[in-house]
Amino acid sequence: MESALDYHTAEALLTWQVELGAAEAMLDAPLNRYESPKEAPKPKKAAAQPVAAPAAAPEVDAAAEAKKAASGARDLDGLQAALAGFELCELKRGARKLVFADGNPAARVMIFGEAPGREEDREGKPFMGRTGQLLDRMFAAIDMGRDVPLSKDAIYITNVLPWRPPQNRDPKPAEIAMMRPFLERHIEIVAPEMIVVMGNMACEAVLGQRGVTRLRGTWAEAFGKPVLPMLHPNDLLRQPRFKRDAWADLLSLKARLEASA
Ligand code: URA
């Protein structure tokens, strides 16, 4: 084959290609990879078959399903099992454990926090870690606690939501509403004398109102029971100046318990 290149130019070009890593000849003749490809034969189309439209999935009313599941629970074990089997709340998929409750179910006071965090998700119990230690110290200051055997001084602790929201994001109002039938049934089964709601989310779920800094310390009523809104221990860790308000609320709780003993 005649070449338009002289020997030295051809050698320089080859050396340059070797330096670029093209050290081996793949074909006898050059291949122009920029040429438009010859069209490959198209596969024959199968004769079109009439396709039935997929049946629309029936809409599920998650709150109604939650109500059905919760109302079937006869006792705390039944309620815990109903929650464990409830698949319609997205939060369940991101959580490690179901966080049901802790403390004495015969307690006179039932406490609602918001939702489990990282430690609670790992341990499967509400109010662990720093937040839980503060909550325990707060109630110990009025001679009450979750491990106290005497029901008159015991507390029973749970959360509005039993699963940790991913990255501790704020739960959606729809998630709170969906899980409310479980909360309601939980109160019916435990039948506490009084309820304490800690933080905005618990105020919203139990009292239907937000604004805990305004609501705190003022007794309200829900489910036929006296309810005391309080600041959440996390709020107190962030802003210790609110501890004075929390102390006043704890004294109010103690006084009410003594008055009705
Ligand atoms: N905050 C809550 O509201 N509940 C917990 O269980 C832990 C932190």
C-alpha cells in the first residue's frame, strides 16, 4: 500500500500513538469509528395484543384502618401487637424498633412525649439518653418515677408516635392524625387519672392545639381527663431558663394529685 507519509513522519506518528497507550494493532485495515453506523435490522414487532388497563388500587383510608386495628386491642400487649402489625405509616419503614411505652401501667399519670429519637429507636424505649435523664430527674424532684413500684408515685411514659422519623424530621400532620386512634386506645386501656403532654406535638395530638409556651401550666381537658401541657425536656436542654416554668408545672401536678388522692 502506497503511503502519503514519508518514513520519518510515519514513525513519529506511531511513536506518539504508543505513548498514548495504543501499543497493539487490533485490525489489518484502519476502522473509521466516526462513520455513521449501518442500520441494524429492526426486530419484527409482535402483533399488538389488546392490553387490559391495570385495575386502580383501591384507596386506603389509613386513619380508618388505624382505628380498626386499635379498637380491636383488648389490653396493652394487644395494642403493642396491633401497632407492630400496622403497615400504613411510612415512619415504620425507616425505624429500627417500635417504641411503645415504659413505666408503670397502673400509674396515676400518663405522659406523652413526641416521637423517639436515635437512642430510643435503638433501645425500643421512650425517653432514653440526655432527654430521658432530664425527664427522670424532673419527676424524681416530686418523688415520682418510671421505676417506682407504688402506682401512686409511678409514671407511665409513651409518645405520640411510636417510630422515629428519619433524621428526626418533624412528623407530618397526616402521620400524627393517622396514629391518633392508637393514642386514644392507649389512654382508654391505661385509664390514667391525669395526662401530661410534653411539647408542641403532644399538645397538638391530645388537645388539638399548638403553642406549648403559651399553653404550659394551664390545665385543660381531653378524653374526659385533666391534661397538663408542659415544655418538652428538649426545650429545657436548649433553653435552661425555662426550667423555672417546668418546676412550677411539676408542683401543680403534684398538688393536683395530692388533692384528689
Ligand atoms: N423525645 C420524645 O418526645 N420522646 C422520646 O422518647 C425521646 C425524645
